[in-house]
Amino acid sequence: MFTGLHFKNYKSFRKVDIDLKKNKLPKKMIAIYGENGSGKSNIVSAFTSLSQSLDTVNNQANLAKLQKQIADSSDENADQSTPKNVWLQLLRSGNITNTYLPRIFADAGMIGSTAPVVLQYDFNIDGSTGYYRLVFNRSEQGIYLAEESLYYLIKRSSGILFKITGDAEGKMKLQWSPSLFKKGAMLELVENETQRLWGKNSFLAVFNSIQSDNNRQYLKNNVSSNFLRVLERFNHVAFRGDDGVSVNNFRLLLRNMLHGQILDNDNNQHILETTEAALNKYFVPLYSDIYQVFYRTQGNSQDRIAYELFEKKRIGGEVIEVPFCLESNGTKRLLDLFPLFLNAVHGETVIIDEIDQGIHDLLIDRLVDSVAEDIQGQLIFTTHDTQVMKELEPSAVYVIQSDVDGNKQVVSLSKNGKANIAAHNNIQKMYLNGYFAGIPHVSDVDFAAILQDIQISLDKK
């Protein structure tokens, strides 16, 4: 879906343009490399912040309801869908704080700069190109939204679907395409809600709230189908990073695959069995010592089933049943990544920071190769695992390059400004040898000298 990114004064990027397309279409696989601290996670954060910004209004309403329900609830044996457990899930995901747009983008500005922060997301949806643009300014109270606009297909040609500008005092100017909303109740509702909520929330978040309160047919009759299409695609971006986790859940898979409680009925039993079968097809090929994964269940008096994931593992010549929670951090991370890989194959855009964290090189290489074979969506990830380069086309591999003044560019290996890469070239070796830059240049650290200096300082006291 995404075909490009454009940043100005965003975190560690003064100005950078990242081309994510090939032959005018979005690249399906994108791996981003660079030194530690070069800005890989900042690129991921641009996507995660966009995704989180879409739900601020709905999150405010949902959290208010949850607080009331929790205050009224005394059920200590609730299943995973009850208020207390939903609240815990929000806490774990980090999404509980995403109720305020300036808070999400609070750290978006480049340190030491007061210039406007610009983020522009280029995309291609159903063959038509567009962009979504956010501009933030600073005031004594902090960062504030100064501009939001969406450019995409209006009818037969493309143009600005909407553009909203505002200042630190809350004054705003609204610009709609005549085709965006039908005149009457819908347009009046949108303008009233925008006047009330924009600034602390993006317009996309405001409209997401309106969308959740109205039936689909009413929206279809009164709102541009092209606008609804863009919003739907944005709403289905999945991610995993330091800022939180968002996964598009599958109706026939458990949301929490490690353990939890579900109502005891035929449908949930089917979901349990389907998840178990899917996990076996995922884990057994990856591990020579895992014979099977399965759920151990136990009913209770409240018509609920408690479930926990186990594995049958070959240890010391025997097959032993082991709780999955006792597995290594790397193996548990593979469980976390599983639904994200499914999202990418299914057709959604997925963003993952440090995809290889805690996972053996050969395992992540095989998984990336397997996803690449079947992907219908888009997978964008950062990594330090240079082995993955062997599984991808050079055009899918991006490197963050920085000059002596700290000015950065993010380029794919197929557009590195040097001679074309031949099919027989080993791009992993070329990268490690510094041909594409983006690698650390280090000297030896003299730990003995450091300890000696510490001791001398102690002796002087």
C-alpha cells in the first residue's frame, strides 16, 4: 500500500524522501538496515504513530466505558473479553495512552529545532495513488497539529479530498472536496465534530468515531467511497514496535494464543482447534525438537474454558509435554510474530521493528523467505540480520546512510548511486565490507584502561 515517505524535521531526519515503489507499485517486502541509532526505529515509529492516531476519539469513549464497567464489575473469574481483561490487554499493548494526538507525536520533532514537523505518507490503493500529510508546529504548550490533508481519487481524477489547517489558539479552516460528503445531516455532523475535536485528534480519528456510530449503508450513501477505502486500508495497518502492538485478528483464531479463558461453546471449541492446527503448521517445520503444539484445557463452573499452550518436545530421548510459557524469549517472540505474518500474507500492511530480535538467523531467514513466497500485502521491517539479504531482491533492501554532518538518506540497494548489482554479486558481503555504507565504523575498546582509570580515581579520594 505505501509507496513512499517524506519527513522534514522528524526525529533524527532533517529532510528525507524514501521511495518504496517498484514500477510505480508498492514493494511487498522492505528490509531496512543501518547502524544502531541511525533512525530505523524512527521510520517504524512514523507508521505506528499514524496507526495509533486513527483511534484516539474511539479510545477516549471506550476507556470511559471500561472504567465504568470495571467499577461496576465484581467478576473475578472473567474471560478474556470482560472489562478487566480488556483493560489489561490495553495496558500490555501500550494503546491505553493513545487518546490524544499531540501525545502520540510529542517526540516527533527534531531535537534543537523549532521548525515545522512534516510527515507525508504516499500510497497506492487499487491502482490509484495519493498521499496523507500531517504538519505539526510548536508553541509554549508543546507540539500541535497545524495541517492535515488527504490527496486521492475524487471521481475520475485525483485531488485534495480534505485539508484542515489550524493554529495554536485553536482557530481552524476546513476545506472539503464537494464530492467528499453529501450536503445535509452528514456534512453538518462532520463539520460540528471536526470543530469540536480536531487538533487534539486528527480528522481521520474524528471520522472513525462517526463511522462507528453509523451503519454502513448510511455511510455509503453519504460519504465518498474513495475516502472510505483509504480509511479502511489505514485502519488495517498492523505493527509491532517499541510504541506498541496492533494486530488484525482473524475470526477463527484466538486473540491470545498463549493462554486465556473463553466461553464453552461449539464455536469457541472450533476456534481453539483451528488455532492449534495453524500453530502446528508454523512451529513444527521450524524446530527439529518440537513434535507437536497443543492446548491443554480445563472447564469451570461458569461455562468457561481455561486454555494454555503446550508443546511436545524431544528431550533426552523422550517426548515431554512442556508449557509454552517456559520457552525461550526468541521462541515466544515467534508466537507474537505469527499473526503479523498472517496479516501480511492475507493482504494487509505490516510494520515490524527489529524482526530478528532474539531469533536465530536461519529461522528468521526461512520465515522471511516463506512470507515473500505468499505475500499479498506489504511487510516493512527493520533488522540487523544480514543473512536476510540473501532472501530478498536488492530493491527490497534499504540502507540508512549518513554523511559526516549527520545528513541522512534512505536508499534501496538497487538505487545506491553506484554500479548496478549483478545477479552473481553477494550483497551481504558487499554491505558488510561497507560498499553501501550504513555500517558502524568502530575501534577496539580498552576495558583494562577504563578499569585502571576508575581505580586511579578511587585512589585519589
